[in-house]
Amino acid sequence: MNSVSASTPSAAASGTFRLGGDLEINRLGYGTMQLPGEGVWGPPKDRDAAHAVLRRAVELGVNFFDTADSYGPEVAEDLLREALHPYSDDVVIATKAGLTRQGPGVWTPVGRPAYLRQQAELSLRRLGVERIDLFQLHRIDPEVPLEDQVGELKALQDEGKIRHIGLSEVSVADVEAAQQVATIVSVQNLFNLTDRSAEELLDWATEREIAFIPWFPLATGKLSGEGSPLAELAKQHDASPSQLALAWLLRRSPAMLPIPGTSSIAHLEDNVAGAGITLSDDEFAALSAVS
């Protein structure tokens, strides 16, 4: 297993993926969920520090940023604009709508078409863009027909306000149903070394070159405890358990786009360094077997 120098990490080492067939991005991205206050509610503790993390991410080759109107709410999108606007040509921003906030840690799905349109329009303004690269339905609202929710995103796409459409926390059946209404280019589900409940969706998406964006990608839990296979392998190769978990994700599927988030430049640099780790077949198999 070879790793990049800790002093010169680059997200480019993760390889590239063509999102929607036309947006080439480095596979290792950055998720903004950890930038707002506790409970993903309110402003960051240090706004300047949040800006610095986002700018450092770009310096390290990250050009895919995942955010949502509900992060803060509104806070994360504002931070992206404040830190990175005007965006460089290769920066791709994905945002989401469909979850409302009533307080710290509280998330309630709302998928009424008028609401989704409103949130898309507001995201355009907050991000300072004329078209959103990837607009994702954050959750399917069980109270609203799926075709109405995706249909509104398709209408926004036809109007030139959305480039591509994605879904979050869905099944294969959900995506197949949504594809009757619009082209779906990405899915975003919980997936990591310790929770592989979305494996069927991952394999299905990989076969169809649909991006799979794992949220909570670096959870290692007890797998990183002293004496565990993950900890021992990390020790052998002078890497952190999180770096190996990230390397495992990148090896697991060419459609995998991990978006680890952090409010710390040091943690950001550690994560990006993980993109340069290449697992051998035996190492990949060993990590795959630990959960």
C-alpha cells in the first residue's frame, strides 16, 4: 500500500468521475454539514475558520462540494458563497432541498412542489449561481406523490435552473420510479465501513454509472479500537483509521464519491491524504471482512 506525502495531499489522487456524464470532478469531495453550529443549527463558532477550511479544500484539489438548504438552515450555502465566490471553473456544488428544520437536530420532510421550487430559487441566490450543478431531493416526502416531487425538479431543470437531479436516502425501487419522470444522476445514502445497508443500491448505481455519494462516510466505531484489523493495518502503514476507511470506500466502487466533512483544516488535510492510499487486494478484502 502506498500513500501520498502527508505534506502534499491532493484530492486528485482519488481519481475522477463524470457526474451526469458531463461534469468531471475529483472523486473525493467535501461535505459542509459540520460547518454550522451544534445540531447543524445556527452559525459556525468561527466564521473565518469555516471560510479557511473551504478555501483550503480547493487548494487541496477538492472540486466537489455537497451542501443543503437545511444545513444551518441556510448557513452552509452562505459560507460557500462567502468563501469561494466567484467559483473557479472546475468547482461543482451540489445542494439539496426537502428537509425542513424546527430546531437543532430536528429534520422534517416536506416535498410539496411549491416548497421545492421556492428552496431551489433561494439556493440559487444564496450560492450566487445562475444554475445549480446538482440539485438533490433530500428526502422523499411520503405525503406527496414521488412523481410530483421529482416532476417539479424536472420543471426547474427544463427552465435551466438545475443542471442535474439526484436523490437522497432511497431504494433501488425509488430511483427506478423517479427515472420515469427525470434522469437521476446521483444517489446519496448512508454508507461506510460499518454500515453497508445500501450495498444493493451501490452496486445497482455502479452498473449504471450513477454517482453514489455516501454520507457519514468515515464512521469506524469499534473497528478502529486497539488491536482491531483496521487499527493494526493503519499502524503498519502510518495512516489513520479514517484514511483507510476512505481508501476502502474509493476502492469499493468507481462511482463512489465520498464527502467527508470537518470544521478543522488538520482533519481536512488528513482526509485528503487518504485519497492517495492504494489498497492491495488482500488489504481490501481484510477490511471488507471486518464488519
